[in-house]
Amino acid sequence: MQINLLPEQLNIRKSKELKQDLKALVLRFVYIWLILGILWIFLSLRIGYFKKKLYSINVELKTTESLMKEADILIKRKTELNEFLAFLKGHFKKGVFWSEKLNDLSRLIPAEAWLNEISLKKETKEGQENTFLDIFASVGYLKSDEEMLDKINNFIEQLKKDSSFFKDFDNLSLSEITKGQGKEKFMNFRFSLSLKQEQ
């Protein structure tokens, strides 16, 4: 048996307060869930956006990688082609150049002299590569050593004075003269011409 000593009006007020407290609690719960729902929707949208962005970046990256590979292949082919063209250009240029030089030599060499060997030599000095035209020749069928020496000197001077022949060289130096003996007396001589550096 329960005896309620509180006035009925107080009981009604307490019941109303309880209902209001319960209602406020429910509203808070709803608000929290509403806020959480909005946050979830917002985060889902952001995640979706970032996923799309990431996918787009991956597609672009794959396309870029493909383009980079193609670009590398093209650059490699271009380099190879340029090297080949440079080789051809140099080869043909040298072919014309040396044919001119040989024609000039055959025109200038005296009847009593002959060419034994012509070669190109390279020398690196102080980090710079120099190219020399090295010529080994002989002179003979003359009465005396003095006449042979005169022929050699005259030939060297003619080469220096000839603008067609000497235009591509910086200088000419006589490096050796030696006597030889066969059926006839002769002299061997070697001289070199340094090629002008390309500008």
C-alpha cells in the first residue's frame, strides 16, 4: 500500500517536467543524429569527389607515362637520325675536301718526287683535339743531295703558297729527311699539316 502525501498539483507539475525532460532528451538525440547524418553525407560527398579526382589523376598519369615513353622513343630516334646525318654530312664534306687536296698535291708535286703514304693523325693537347695530315714522300733521280734538298724545299714552299691547297690548314712542318739507296739515290721526307679548327 502506497500513500501519496504530495498535493496533486505538484504531482501534475512533476509529470509535466518529466515529459518535458524526456522530450528535450529525444530532441537532443534527434539533433545529434541529424548532425551526424549531415556530416556523413558531407564526408561521403567529399570522399566521392576525392575518389573521382584520384581516378582522373591516375588516368592522366597513365596517359602521361604513355606520352613520356613515346617522347623518349622519338627523342632517341631523333638523336640517332641527327648523328647519322652529321656522319653523312661530315663524310661527304671530307670526301670532297680530300679529293681536292689530292688533286692539288698531284698538281704541285715535282716530277722527281712521289708520295708514299698519306694519313690523318689526331693528337690531344691541353684538352683540345688537333688533326694533322701526315705525308711521307720521296725525291730522287737527281745528281746530288743538294738538288734533292732544293726540290723538297721548293715543293714545301709551293704547298704553302698555293691558296687552294693551304686554305684549310694552319701550318706546315717538315719533320724528317732521310737518305735512301736503291738503284738510284733518293731522299725520304715527312711533313705534316695541321687542319684549321672548325668555328
